Amino acid sequence: MKKMQTGLNDLDKQAYNIVCHWYQDIDFNPVYKGIDYSLIIRFYLWDKVGRALRIKHRIDYGESEIYKKEYLNFPQYYTPFVAKGNYKKPFFKAEKIVFIPFQSPHIEKLILPLQKVKGIRVLSKQKGKVLSNDDVIKSPSIKNNDTWHQILYKSILVALKKYNISFIEEDKALLRIQLEGVFNMTLLAVRELKKYKPNALYVHSDNHPPFISYVLAAKKLNIPTFTYQHGLDCEHYFLDDNFADYVAVWSENRKERYLRDSQFIAKNYKVVGNVFLPLLEEKETVIRNNSILYVSRPHSPIKCYSPSRNYLEGVMILAEILEFMKQHTGVHLTIKPHPLDLVSVYYEVIKKYGLEDRVTIASEPLNNLFKTTTVVVTEDTTAGAEAMYYNLPCIHAHFANSEPVLPFVAYGCALSGRTPQQLKKNLQLIGANPILSNEAIAKQATFVKDIIPKGNVEDLVNFITNNMV
């Protein structure tokens, strides 16, 4: 295993401490009208503080130039979006309302069974194929000359000087926009919740905007808040905290992590399994076709939260796979990139190696890709965990100078790829014998049971309805 670079682990911890506690060093009170904005804006500081520390310690590998080219391509990621629509106020007041401000991937798997519960009405702000137009809430207009977001912005910059770091100009400009947007979003959340008085608030995630604004506003108004684990949270420190009152998780493992690591403890954690997994009845039909599937984590600078991470990790892993393919001309590679990965850079590397005809960058569902591959090269990603359902040989590629988050190798259900040499060696090993042993299959089954077990959506529905006011 690669030895961690001296000091990088401490630097990761320092970044997280700055994000969480910056206001304490300047005696600034981040609470405004009963809501702690230091909690809401952590998300907007994760990448910026990490980038500032990388630049300070000269481990950024020219990240700023890449960042300047790509950060404006993700407005929905950066700028709070205030959804608008039409809302018809219900005449029947006997129903209890579950307010889901923002629809998210797979949300229909929860909304449809919720709507079937007698006495429950689901309301959302966004139009979609699941909800009718009558269920879309119109955003109240906001006219407020409050300067709180400006005070917040200036205070953050003052606090950073205490750590002898500063943001690049692009991050300063973006942070100013984000703070104004999140301030308006939080004001809107309070107004909506006061107006519609739901019996429960459900959010896709509770630790970053826009969701956390609604969670903190609802808690202020004593409205029960709910969230459900949507991934394996593959980051050190930054995704450890939960803020909702009631948190449904996939496994006891995630519940224990929250209880151990979160600064805030929910009223109740409920293990319900992963209700989003696709049907897996066809896993016996896996076709071995001498193909590598590479599933990546996000490498965009906006997602490199920890100083120990960098945007080149995916490129370096891909380059080693392509080096292997040069020696094994019958092998095909499929890349399933994370939506926030730097795919354009992958195309450049593939072209450099002249392997365009043997590499596919896929957008189709993962379960389809798993059925037609020989080996999976996975980074710290939920997609890699899902591969364990298909009894596929896996290599955990991790070139960063920090420990991986997911315990693929510790469970014995994946080989290690901590260095270029180790990755190519294990690709060679699996190529010679791609069929998993019974022992390896058993270890993958244990991992699935402990980390990503299949769940029943009815358990999630009952968790919400049984804890509503």
C-alpha cells in the first residue's frame, strides 16, 4: 500500500476544521434569525478551502487554469435554483402533507408509494412526470434589502487571513453570488414552510444547499425533517454530518458512522437498505467479453474537497489502463464517468494513446454495463459497490496520497490498485483468470450485506409516516 505523503492527512483535517469553525477565530456569530448559516454554507467552502490549501502548499498541479475553464459549466451545482411553478391550494384539510421541495433521481420510487398512503398528500416545487401541476408550489416573491449575505462574505475572507490562505479571484466572485443565492433560498424556505405548514419535510440530502436551507428552516418551525442516504458518501470528513431529525440509511455501517462522526445526532436512524437498486434477477446472464469497465469518482476541481485529492487522479488511472491495453490488443475499455468528472480530459488521453477504436465512454445504466464486462476498475464510488452484486473481479484504483474511504480491499472483495504498477499487475492477474473463486464471491456477498444491502421502499415510507406530526 502506498505510504501517505507526510502531512497530507493533517492538511485534510485542517481544511475540514477551517470549513466548520472559521467563524470562531474572529468571534463572529453566524446565526441569523434563528438559523446557523455556517452550517448552510459549508458546501460552498469545501472545494474553495481545499483549493486554497493546495495552491498554498504547491500541490495543485495547475488546477486553477482547469478550474477557470470549467467552473461556469455547472451553474446548477453552484448557484441556488429557486424553482417556480403553479400551486392549487387543497380544499381538504384532513390530509397530512409531506413537502418534498426538490425532486431528485429515483424520487418517484418514494413518491408513488407515499401517495398511496391514505391521508397523505405529497407536494413538490418542481414539475415532473410524477406530480401533477396542482402539486407544484409557486415560489413567493422576495423583496428584501437585507445585507446579511454581504456581512457573511466579508467575515469569511477576514477569517481566512487567520490561516494565511486566500481564495483565487474566481472563487471570491463565485462565493459572493452563492451567498446571496443561499440567503434568498433560506428566506424562501422559511416563507414556504410557514405558509403551507407541512407535517413533514423530506429532502434528497441534508448536508448542502439547497436542501439544508429547508432542513434548518423546518427545524426552526418544529416541522419534522427526513432524509435518506443516496450514496456511500465517499469523502473523508466532509460528508460525515447529518442535520435532519430522521435519517434513513442503507446499513448498520452507515448508521454507526453517523453516530460516531456526525457533530449532530438525529432523533432516529432507520436502516432500510438501498431501495434505489435496479432489479438484479438477470445477473446470472453476465457475458464475459474481455472488457474492462472503469467507473470513476468526480475529479472536477469543484469536487476535490480534500487537499490530498487532485483533478489528475482519473487521468493517471486511465493512462495506466491504456498502457495495459497497448500490450493486450484484444481488450476493450468502457468508461462510466461520474457526472462531475472531467470527461473532456479523458478524450484527450485516449487520443494520445491512439486507442479511440477500443474505448467507449458510456452513458447507459450501470446494470447493463456490468453484464458485459470482464473486470471492473473502480475508484471510491457507489458504482463500484454495486458491481459486487454481479460477482465481478474488481480492482480498487486509488492513486491519491490519502487512504480510500470504501473498504473494498479490506473486505477482500477487490484487489488493490494504489500504484500504477499494482494496477497493471492486477489487471494482468485477472486477465489470466477472470472467474471469481467461491471465497471471493462469499466476500463480496458479505460486503453487500454490510454496506449496500437491497431494501424495501415500504420501510422508508413507514419511517416517514410514523414520525410525522
